[in-house]
Amino acid sequence: MRYIALFEDIADGSAIRTDLTEAHVAYLNAHRGKLRLAGAVREEHGGTPVGGAWVFDTATREEADAIVRADPFFVAGLRASYKLLAWGTAPGYEDVIL
């Protein structure tokens, strides 16, 4: 089942991001397969990250939630909030593989 996590970061999380980027990227790579797509979101291209978006393909919502909550950025308090939503496929996009 597909889920999408939408993250909003704390106002000044640059120190956390700098300190934990390597651990965060390693964590993302360790969950490749269940975590199909991940990245920072910004107000504009090249801007400072203000959050993130991840697309999951997991058996359950609880599995996706557990992956979110164990991420080094989440554990360290970078995420001010997040939503985990079920995500469907629009008609005509069934053949797109993430």
C-alpha cells in the first residue's frame, strides 16, 4: 500500500540538518524499497529546506509510521509536524513505477 508523509520542519533546524544529514541519508538508503521516493521541500528551487515528502510502499500504515519515527531527523526534533496519508493512483498513471 502506498502512503505519503509530508513533513514541516522547525523554524531554525539548520544545525540539526547539518549535523545529521549523513545519518539521515544512510537511514533513507537503508529503507530503499519500502521508501520509494524521498526529498526535501523548499519554497523555491535552491532555497532552504522547510520540510520533506516521502512516498512509501509498505504493508501497513503502522510500518510507514515506524520508519518515519526512527529517522534521525525526526528523533532529533527537526520535524515540527507531519502527516501520513494513504495515497492512491490517478487513472492513467497505474503503469508509473516509483
